[in-house]
Amino acid sequence: MSNEIEIGHGKRARRVYSFDEIGVVPSRRTRDPELVSTSWSLDAYQFEIPVLGAPMDSVMSPATAIELGKLGGLGVLNLEGLWTRYADPQPLLDELASLDDSKQAVQRMREIYAEPIKSELITERIAEIRAAGVTVAGSLSPHRTAEHYETVVKAGVDLFVIRGNTVSAEHVAVEGKEPLNLKKFIYELDVPVIVGGAATYRSALHLMRTGAAAVLVGFGGGASSTTRATLGISQPMATAIADVAGARSDYLDESGGRYVHVIADGGLGTSGEVVKAIACGADAVMLGSLLARAAEAPGGGWHWGQEAHHDSLLRGQRVAVEQVAPLSEILNGPSQIADGTANLIGALRTALATTGYSDLKEFQRVGIVHTAK
């Protein structure tokens, strides 16, 4: 049965689904939450919880990356953010948090982020995280990777993240500008690479063939993104994750057993959506706004990505977020609020237990229903 619908005589569209339109179905078995595991591994690295901190200046500082690592997750530092442009970015973060006027904030952000990235600060930040004894992950956008990756790898990063709104294995560049050759780049690196975002089966399959250890799934669906409004491009996350999980299964057969992890990145605003992301096939989730609500988050009550200070076309905005609890409480509880923004791992454990599954990989087989939006 086709899932296409007719938009008009000249155009048909595929029916896709957002998290709001699906629900997880209990099975015939239940279990105690204490008997559930939320651990997962990526290459040689083991994690107690399937949570990555998004490489956004409002979410991850060296300190919060360290704290998230000690809580069992993985903090990814933005290596072209304020911590690699300024020796002490805290006064600038305080200033941005004090600006209520959005236009004034955009202008000031453009000025602040015009400061060049400094190689010595990349090295210093990575060393700071490594000294704390946690797994070190840093992120660059595709157009900055060739310029800075040698510094990043030499500094001792464990996991290298190439993250953009969308990353393809077949980028076409203007004459005289050499695009990043992902397959060659990943082959020559000595560290595992996480790359994305991808939003379709075909784009994800192409990224998996580059040798990536994991693929980020998402395109402009985060709380601070306005990609849908500015570019008209979107892909609801439930379908995107399921499509990329399908690509993972097919690539597993194609490659003779090489497993590429799927990480949901964007559009995850509650613990219920974290649960649904894993139910759709994600191995882990990358969180932005949910962790920006932590009392320790460097955004100080505000959340933004790199698209919020683009020099010509804004595709994101600085959004106010309520800082609800310490990071440990947001992840592990106890929650003081019932809106799905605290005790994320407790909610995930309870969902697995209620549906009778013992670990995340098993939970990817859970039944899902289409519900009214």
C-alpha cells in the first residue's frame, strides 16, 4: 500500500510522521525498572546513558561536558564556539544573557563570534576535559573541519563530530573551492567520526559508506532552529529516525556486519520524545534545549545554535529557556515537575520496564501506533 498522497495534479508527497503522531505500545510483559539497562557503546567507548550533549555554546562548556561525562553521558564541545575564540568567555555569556532585545542580541552575537578561532584554545579545552578522566568529544562544522581537524586530533580527542544542519557525502562546491571528501577524511583519521545531520534513508546510507562510526539524524528541528520557516525544509523526526535505522540495517548486510550507530539530533523536547526516538531505532540522543535548562548550562537561561548569528541568513534564534534543575536532576531525578523535562533517564527506564524490554537495543523492536496529532 502506497503512503503517498496527492498535493495536486502535478505533485505527490510522502506521508511522514512526527513524534506527536506516534505512541509506544506496551507488550504482554513488564519488569522492574531496576532490571533495565540504559547503557550503550560507540566504538571502544562505553556509556551508562544514551545522551550526548549538543555542541552548542548555550549547552556545553568544558565544565558541563565534564559533568555530563561523569554522569555517564558524552558532552560534545563546540570547537568553533566561544571557548575556542576567547580565553574567558564567561563575561560575554553573561552579557548575552542580559540582552532581552532579540535584534540587539543578534548583532552582538555576530560581533562576538567574529573573533577568530585559536588553535591553542582548542588544544587547551580538549586537555581540560581529558584531565577530568571522561571521554573527549569535539565538534566542527563541515566547512571548518579541514582547517582545524589536525589540531583537534593532535590534542587527543576521542570522538570527532562533524555536525551541520545537513551533511552529505556528495557536496558540490563552486569552482576553486574543494569540498570536504568525507570518505577520504574519515579513512585517514585515527579516531571514530560521528557525522550528520541526515534525514533520509539514501543520505544516511551514503554517510555510512564513508566509514562514519555514527550518523546524526535531524534537520532543523531543534528548539532554536527556524530552518523550516526560512528555507521550507523539514523532515519529521519519527520518520527520519526510522528511515535512517532502515539504512543501518541494510548497510549492516552490505558491509558484512559493520554496525553504524544512529543518534537522534534535534526535536527532542521531552523525555517522552527521547523514548520515542529510541523506539524508532535510535541508539542514543543528542540533546540541546533539554540540557540548556540545567542550572549549570552556560547559556544562563537562553539557548542558541550557530544559525542564530549567521552573517547573512539567520536560520535560528536565541530562545529563552527556564532553568529547571541541576544537570544531575534533569538526567536522573528526582523530578519536581511533571512535564517531561526532568529525570529523563528515569522516564526512559520506566518506559522500557513498562513495555517489558531489558535494554535499548531490545526496545528498538517495541510496537508503535499512529495516533491523532
